[in-house]
Amino acid sequence: MRCRALIPLLLATSLAGVAAAQTLAAQDWLMFGGDVQSTSANLEFTGITAANVTQLRHQEVRLDGLVDASAIYLHGVIIRGARHDAIFVTTAYGKTIALDAESGDALWEYTPPSYEDLAGTRQFTNSTPVADPDRQYLYAASPDGYIQKLAVSDGQRLWRTSITRLPQREKMDSPLKFFRGHVIAVTAGYIGDRPPYQGHVAILDGSSGALLQVWNSLCSDHAGLMEPDSCAQTQSGIWGRAGAVIDPRDGDIFVATGNGDWNGETDWGDALIELNAGATRILGNYTPSNTAELNTEDLDLGSTSPVLLGGDLLAQGGKDGKIRLLSRKANAGSAPRQDHELQIVSTPSGTDLFAQPAVWQHGGQIWMFAADNGGTAAWELENGRLQERWHNDSSGTSPFEAGGLLFVYAVEGGLNVYEAASGRHIATLPCGPGHWESPIVLDGKIILPEGNANRRATSGVLDIWSLPSGH
């Protein structure tokens, strides 16, 4: 019996040795979701496993601002003359901060000119910055309606460009993206939907900061950045957690709009839109048959961003408690498209979906994970249909998959860790409550801001869990 009892111990020791033998590859996390599709799945070895996740060293880093968004990460970059693994965040009132990932110390801090006027007000941002693939620069939004290019080395500003003529109404709500030399940004509205505002997709030149193109979700026949009150229609903000989602093969841009008028010609409220890479024309569109009802009842289709599932398929959630599986081919073209859903499934608890689903390629199959204020669920894409594999009653913001584990930040506090394929609960890492934040997991670390910008705080907390030194 003693020999038999030793077998599991020897096996566990052997497996631990195999895991230890894997070295952590230097890795960056350049933008929300990790890529232009916003998959939020890290397929690289992170060092964090079901066996060690409860043994991680936890730091609570005090920030000079509250971050109601996600962090990005650059491995081994030169900042102020020294090499650092660095975390970058943008606070609610537009400060962008670089932090050492080991100590949590601030390395530099950029403060926009509008900070003193806006701090503590209702005018704030929930945007995540994006790093240039050259790792020398990053781009960040501020609630005054500007995008700024900052040097990774010291936070120096290189340019600053506005993408709205009315920042008091048009909110910088979503993450920035960077693709083929261009910054892609979107605008939304503030709580209360106070007019006038419209959703914009703005394309900026990463080198010069020039505003190259603007697509307007209302009065889409108006070229360029328009005065909000110059359009008879209002609302239709683009405020999904992932902002614009981009197909890396051709640069096509996918966005989903919130409430607002829809006429299938120039007004695109409560719709999913596919634009070409330059945002100069509509390549595809979709809205439900009850789009007028969604608008009247404030059930935004665009409460979350589109989800690219590979090939012809994509998914779109909403505040009406539904996730729609759609065909890109069936909704192609600029002519109005209504219905044509391949399948409709419930959100995890049948309530509003505000978080961005994660997409995981596993065992030759595509998995999708989503969380809302009443549950978390997983689906596997099988024969062109979403097959639910598991669900629970635990709330969550945007999920993150790494190493076969699913990390889901509970709105009421605590970071839940599940076995991704089965949903088995492994651990809950303690932390405070949050709002739009979601974790990133890489390089032996879990990084998660916490808090709610609606509280209008000017200080906050960043949680860092790290493998013990020597691992």
C-alpha cells in the first residue's frame, strides 16, 4: 500500500519538474485582448498553473488615479536608462502611468493638460492604452477627447490629436487599437445619454497623429469629424469593452453601436457594422428585426463588441440578454440586413452583457467564454453552432484564458480561477470590487486594476500576483 501511495506523489513531482523545466518566454501584451481581435487568450506558457495559483505573491500597488480599464505590458524595455518589465495603465482622468512589474514603483507619469479641470468630475475615460509593435511608443486616450503618443522610455508626449468636437458629451470609453501604422479609436456617450453625441470610428496616423478618416454611426454620409449638433440624430455610441475589433487578415473593422436611430442607410443605431480598413465604406451590417424596440427600451445591441470566431462566423451580445451567432457572408454589403441569425443563445444569466467574451483555440476547436452580472459560461463551436459546455452563477467582467485556466474578475470583488474546459473552480484570489476591469496573465504574473470610475476617485489600486522568486 505504501508503494501505491507513492505513485501519485512521484507522478506529481515529475509533472512539477516538467512544468518547472518550461522557461517563461519574454512576452508583451500590447493592447486590450492581446491582439486586434481582442481574443483575451494567452497561448504562451505563463508559469501559472492550477497547482501554484494559490501560492502567488500578492502586491497591492497604490496608483495616482483609478484605472477602470485593463493594463498592457512590455517585457524588458528601456525606461529612464534601465531595463524593466513594465506595466502601463491609463487612469479615469487621463494620467498614463508606467510601473515596474516587480516592485510596482512608478517609472513615469504623463498628465494631460486637462487633468486639473476634469479630476473629480463626471467626465472620465475607461480606455486601455495600446503599444506600438516597435515597443518604443504607446498611445493613450484622455477624457478631454484627445489621443496622445507617448515615448515608452520616459512618457514624453510626441503628438496629441482630438477625435471629438464635444468631449463633454462624446466619451472615450473603449480601448485603443493599433494596426499597420494606424491608431483606431471609437467614441460613445456618458451615462444618461445626454444629447447631442454620436459614435465615431477614428483612424489616426501613428507617426504624425494626423486624423486620416472618421466614420460616423449617425449621419454616416457626412465625411470627417462633425459637430454633434449638425446631425439631426443622436446617440448610437460605440462603447463595447473591446472597442473596434479588427480582422488581422485584411484589416476590416467591426464595431457595434448602442441605442440610436436605425434606417439602414445613414443611421446605424443598435447595429453591428463591418468597415473596410480605412473606414471609408461599409462592407457588412446587421441589426435585429426588433431594432426599434431595442432603441426605445435602451437595450443596446452594442453593449459589447463583436466577437470574431474564425472563418465566416462572429457573435454579438447585447443588453437584451442574448448572444447572436452570425454569418459575415449573409450580412455582407451596404444594403440593410435584418435578422439572418444562425443561432441565438442566452447570456450566462440571461441579463445584460457588458463584458467582452474571450475566444480560445483548444484541441482544434474554438471556445467562447462570457460573463455577466449573474453568471459565467463557456461554449464550444461545433458544426457551426455554439454548444454550451458549462455555466455557473458567479458574476464577472471580461474573461481571460491562459494555460488552460480561465480568470474572471467578479464585480463584487475577487478574481475567480476556473479550469477552462470544465468550469471547475480552482481558486478565488482576494481583491476589491471593480467595474470594467479585466486581468492579464503572462510572464509569471496576473495584473488587475480594481475600482469603479463612477465613484470619481483620483487614486486607486493595481493588484499584481507573481510567481515566487526563483520560479
